[in-house]
Amino acid sequence: MKKKLQRYLTLFWATFQLSACTFGGGFVIIPLMRRKFVEGLGWIEEQEMLDLAAIAQSCPGAIAVNAAILVGYRACGLAGAAIAVFGTVLPPLIIISVISFFYAAFRENELVSLVMQGMLAGVAAVICDVVVSLCGALVKERSALHLAILPAAFVLVRFLDVNIVFIILGCAGIGLAEGLLRSRLERRRA
Amino acid sequence: MLLLQLLWSFFQIGLFSIGGGYAAMPLIQQQVTVEHSWLTMTQFADIMAIAEMTPGPIAINSATFVGIRVAGIPGALVATFGCVLPSCVIVTLLAWVYYRCKGLSLVQDMLGCLRPAVVAMIASAGLTLFILAIFGQSGDIADLNYASALIFVLGLLLLRLKKPSPILVMAGSGAAFAALHYAAEAIKL
């Protein structure tokens, strides 16, 4: 019992620390988790961690949260998953709560407001950089279907104001149809 | 009622943001500035900047921020809970399926077609932020802010060529903008 409690605490503290120190989103947390849970604690095997990372990226939601659920589940079952989510969510919850209480007063300060305005141009540059990188990765896939979806989805969301949810469901449907069709063709050939 | 709306909005954000990171951004924008007028576009841009500068996923950061503004601490808790709920259910299910059949090829095909759509949506939300950054609230070409435009171009060049941490670029952009503003004022005097 005491050992189990110890393991829960270790899990909570590990996920809390990882979340508190991870700037820049989900893709950064996976290598850090690997170092902690594969090399540090030895709870998860190397190959398994790669599989868990793939699942975390294929599921909806934040990658960091998804990865924490998987690692927690693997380490201590459902209770572990709950503890890991709690540990991951707590640091941003605390930090943003504190910031938002000061936000109004903070935003009226002239210097802060100037810095925020400049940072907005920085955010725009960061997002533009991300989009260029993602487009480059798409082009390398050499799939005509995927390349056709990109401009089509952009027009739908930007100029026709179609709800994002419908676009996501539609593309998931297209992907499902493509996969089913291909496996049927392969079976016929075989 | 407000808490239920928060829960439902962030449940949708958690459910439909696939691919992590910026994938949640267009959904958050649609939910909090279009479907509900919880934030102005400027506040939304601020929270994107804050989310980038602080640890934690963008979706969780926005859930906390929007929740507190709309309904205080209970709002933050409810919005965050709504945001992680779909993950908890789906990830656990998929992990179970994965360990059972080890086959994810159909899931991979689905993700293959989702990825370009997600890129398109990030591009669209990014374009909205870009217009706000360079042309201000009006979005009018006449309101072009030269300092912002300069910082955008330099930031993008730096990111493409040197691959620095985005946090550094953003902090630098903020400092550079304030410095340019005060320098311009000093010259006018």
C-alpha cells in the first residue's frame, strides 16, 4: 500500500515537473517524458514510448495531456491516468490564473501594452513559420489528395465561413474512405 | 448555465483539435470570439502570446484564461475539465484497441487527410492574427503599422534561417516594438 502511494506520488511529481518546465507545446514534452520514464524511472520500454507518442499525436486534444494519460495508465492503471492528467494540468492552471487576475491592470500599463503589441507581430511570425514548415512536410508526402485538401479547406474556412468541426469530420471521412478503398484494392490484387 | 456553456465549448475544442500545438488555435478562436463573445480579438491575441510564453498546452492555457474571465475560478476548473475530458476517454479507448490489435493503419489514413485541413485552419487563424498585428482592429491597409511589419519580417527571417526558440523571438519582438515606439517619440520631441 505504501509502495503504491509512493509510486502515485512519484508519477504526480514527475508529470507536474514536466508540465511546469515545458515551453512550446506537445512535441517538446515527448522527448522529455522519454528521458524521465524510460531512462530515469525505467517504467516504460524504449519502443513502447514511441508507440505511445504516436497514439498521443493521433488522438484529439493536447499532446502533453494525451501522453500523460498514456504514461499514467501504463504506470498505475486508471488511477495513474487520472493522477498524470492532474499533474499535467495543474501548472498551467495555476500560472494562467495568476496572470489573468493581474491582466486588466497589467494591460492598461503603457509599456506592457506596447510590448504586447510587438509580441503580436512575433506570434504572427511564429505561426507563419509553423505553417511554412507544415506545408513543406505535406509537399514531401507526395499525395495529390492531401495537397488538394489544403487549399480546399482554406477556402472553406476562410471565405465560406464553414464551421471547422464539419471540415474536420469531412476530412476524417475522406481519409477513412481512402483507407478502406486501398485495402480493398490490395486484397483484390492479392 | 454559463458553466455549462463553458464546459460544452471547451469539450468541443478538446474533441476536435487533432495534431496538437496550434491545431487548437482556430477552434478556440471560433468558440470564444465568434460563437460566444467571451473575448475580443485583441484579448484572444493576448492569450495566444501568453500561452506561448508560459508552459503548458495552448488549449489548457486558454481554457483557464477564458474560464476565469467568464465565471471566476469555477469557470477555469470547468473549462479545463471540459477540455481534457475527450482526451481521457478517447486516448484510453485507443490505447486499449492498440494493445489489442496493434493495427492503426486506418487511423493513420484518417490522420493523413486531416493533417492538410489542420494546416489550412492554422493558416487561416494565423492570417487573422497577422492582419490584427499589422493593420490593427480596423484591418484597413491605410492603418499599416510599419514597426509591426518590420518586426514580423525580421522575426520570420530569423525563425526560418536560425531556428531560435519561439519564446526568444516573441520576447524580442515585444522589446523591439516598445523600443521603436519610444525612439520615435524621442525623435518627435
